Amino acid sequence: MAISAFVVKVPAAEALAGDLRRRFDATVALGVPAHITVLVPFMDPAQVTPDVLARAQQALARTASFAFSLGRVERFPETAYLAPEPAAPFIAMTLALVDAFPGFLPYGGEHEGIVPHLSVPHGDARHAEEAAAELQARLTASGPVHATCTQVTLIENTSGRWQDMHVFTLPTATR
């Protein structure tokens, strides 16, 4: 079934985690870049109309662009991930999209709460443990990854590979 997803691409994380993602995350071969998921699953791409895009833009516009860092390795049972700090803007964008599209809950409602994360290995506890140790060593040596979230991308998988469908620009933060 074709779905779409809202993500924040984090190309700055590729130097730190790209080789581990290619080694341990099968979605890389399907075109999924280093990212922090804002909302998945979202609707079938064939149902995404100009009205849907406008509602999504309005929801996402509640969050201004922001800087964040990835300096902490965390774990789910079968996943090692980089935890963004601050996490609050990512959570706010997810909640705004759920408010605009209440039929689409994060991860289909499978989990309690919202935990923003950039997955490195996913699906195997042993690989997650191995990657977590390597990520921690790399962070200790290089320091955190710094990035700025200025846009959210709606990606879709109708072809079997994930591709960009639409890019939403966040408003500029006011000082």
C-alpha cells in the first residue's frame, strides 16, 4: 500500500551515521535519507490534493525554523537512534499535523507518546547495540551534529522507492 510521510531531512548526519545506516537500515536502499520523522504513516499519495497540502502548510507554519543538535545516542529495543535536542519543536509539528489530520496518528497509534529520533539501525537488537556503541564513540570524538530545520518534506513510496512529493518551508524565527 502506498503511503506518505512527513520528515525533516538531516544531511548533516550523513557524515556521522551514513555508513551505519547503509549497513543496518534497509530503507536507505529504498531512497530514505537521514531524517527525523514528523508523521508516518500519512495518506495515500493519490489522495494528497492541493487542499491537503494547504492544511499541512498551515499546521506546520505554527513552528518557526529552529536549530537543533544530535549529540545523544538512545535506544528502542531494536533501534539505535540520535535524539534531537531540543525535541519540543518536532513534537509540536507532529501534534499540529495530527490536529489538522486526526485520522493519521504517529506510527498508526502503535506507541504512547512522541519520541523524535533519527534512526540508524532499525529492526535488529544486536545491530542496534553495535551501532549505538559506534555512534557513541564517534560523537565522543567529533562532538554533536548541528543542523537547522527550515523545512519539512512530504515523501511518498508509490514506486517502491521513497521520493520527495512536496516541501513545506517553515516560517523564519523572529528574534
